[in-house]
Amino acid sequence: MVDDSKIMISVAKDIIKNSNISCSLKTFLDPSEALNYIEKHEIDLVITDLVMPKMNGLELIKAIKDNKKLSFIKVLIVTSIDDSIKLSQAFELGASDYITKPYSDYEFLARVKNAIREINLRKKLAVQLEKTKEEQNKLLVVNERLRVTQSQLIQKEKMAGIGQLAAGVAHEINNPLGFILSNFETLDQYIQFIQKLIKKYEALDLKTADIEAFKMANDYEFIIEDIYEIIEDTNGGLNRVKEIIKSLRSFSRIDAFKDFTKYNLNEGIKDTLIIAKNEYKYVAKIRKKLGEIPDIDAYPGEINQVILNIIINAVHAIKANSENIESGLIEIETDLLDESHVLLTITDNGCGMDVKTISKIFDPFFTTKEVGLGTGLGLSITYDIITNKHNGIIDVESYINVGTTLKITLPLKQS
């Protein structure tokens, strides 16, 4: 408490002493001494007169509030009721309340208690804020761990997809390689026969009749014709392997993950269908209606991943619908939606979904598949790729035992 009147300080001391206020009170007649003490000690509340020599109350308030370390201190001013100008100035400088002179026990105690109540509340809030910050920091750490875990799970899902994909590709490549190897084995036998035939021609002591008999006995004419068929089949098999490998490279497009690049959606669909053939060829027919659409800005590998996820889900849905298992159908359609967007529509005649399931299919870890058959991340990754990474829209329409349609809208240009 700062007041140049010993009488006013004595009255204030008596009021506080006779009350139930628990505090440590320090009094000063000189504002400069008070300021020096305030700067060196932890003070919660200052009660100061306004009119004092050397340094007045307004100057003391300003010195307190201008000091960032002291600005939290609550200040009550002592003033006469008719000193409205100084009262207004004190509030502008940062005073929070006033006590009129001469002191009234009731008013003095009410205003001081109110100030102490606000101080205690502020301290409680500060403690709570600190706890909140600590909890926030803990949540940030947990969130970062969750982000890392999610990233790892997404990567694991991609690796699982790649593993499944690799198995299918291996199967697809193995078939043509099988008949290539078989054909070349047969071709080797034929060549050995031709070599024998040539040697017989070279033996001057053989008669023409012997050669003709040898040719007839070994189906010479058939062998010559079959050699050309073998070479044609072999060439076709090699071209098929070449097409699969080309599609696999186009599908992956690992080199295009970091930056948007021009991407032909129709070609992406064709490449993905070649890669996924082993998944659907015994389950569903593919019906394509690919419109004339321009290239779009995209991460090609990720859009291909989206198409693959949807096709595999469609295959599983058709398998789950016993009524359509013999006539499974996946329809894929592309079109130019407007001058700045393309539309990809994929429809299956699988088991379909109810409204409740549709609302959850893009949630991480949600799956309708049996345990061990899915992680529930495929469509979550799909949603993230389309909406967050490509600024697109994905809509779902589905009916139980009828099928599901996914419509994906993608912008032609990315900002």
C-alpha cells in the first residue's frame, strides 16, 4: 500500500487486521521506495493514492504497467469521489478498481476482497493453463506418434498391395513364359531333325526314295509348318510379357510420386487392368467405355493405386454376392465432366452396401471383410489421394445385392 498520509495507512491496516483477509501487507509513504520494492519482490496487489509529492499515483501505475515483468500486478487506486479526471486517467493506464476517501470499512473490504478473488482466480487459471500446455504437448507427441504409425500402416498396406500385385503379375508372366519354354523345347527337337535331314542329303550314296521315306516317316511337312506357328506363338508370348512389364512400369510410376505430371487416365486404367488381370479374370468381366479426355495433372502411380484398390474391392464384393458370381461385371467409364474436370466412374454388380456402411468406408481401419483379408486402409488411402492430394471428389452410391458405383472427379489442372 502506497500513501503519503500515515493516517490513511493506519486506518487501512486496522481494517485489514480486523477482517478475515489473509495477506502479507507492506506499506510505503514514498512511491519511489515502493516501486523499488515492487521490482525486487513478488507482489500481487498494489493500493496507491493518486495525489502524492515527488511521484504521484499515475506515474507509479504507469511504471508498473510499462514493465512487462510487473504488468500482471493488480492496482487499486485511492481517490476522492469528485476526482473523476484522475480516476479516468488511472483506468486508462491499467488500474482495475478504486477505493474512495475517506475509507468505509464495508467498501474497502469489498473491493480488496474482490481484487484478491480475481488474483487467486488468475493464478488458478495460470496453473490450469500450464497443465493444459503440458497436456497439449503430450497430445502433440501422441499425435506425431500416431502420424508415424499411420504412415507405417499406409506403407504396409501399399506393400501388401504390391505383394498381392506381384503374385498376380508373376502368374500372368509365368503363363506365356511356360509355353515359350515348351515351344522352344519342341523347336529344338525339330531343328535336330532338320539337321539330320540335311546330313542325309549330304550323303551322296543315299537314294531319293530313302529321303522321301524319311520325310514321310517323320512328318517333315507338318514340322516345317509347325515351326512357323511355334515362332509366331513364341513372338506373341514375348510381346505379352513385354506388355505386362511395360504396364507394370507405367502402373508404378515411382519416378512421378514427388511432383505433379501429365497423366492419361485412360492409359492408367488400361495398365492397371493388365496388372490386376489375375484378380478379376475368373470373377468378373470388364466393360470399358473410355471417352476422349485430355491429360490431367496428377501423381500417376497414386491414381493407378486408387484404380487398383477400387477394382480389387469390386472383385471382393462380387465374390461376396453369390447371386452374381457367375455373371460378375465391372464397368469402367471416363468422360469430360466440364471444361476443367474429368469424371471416372467404376460400377460393379457385387453385394452392395447399406447407408451405415457407406458412411464408414473411408474411415481408417474400417472393413467389412473377414479377419485377415483386409486392413481397412485401402479406401482410406484412396480418399486421401483423391481429396487431399489431388483436390478431387469421390462419391459412392450403393444398394444391397445390386452393386456399387464410385464416381471420382479430378481437376485437369493443379494449382
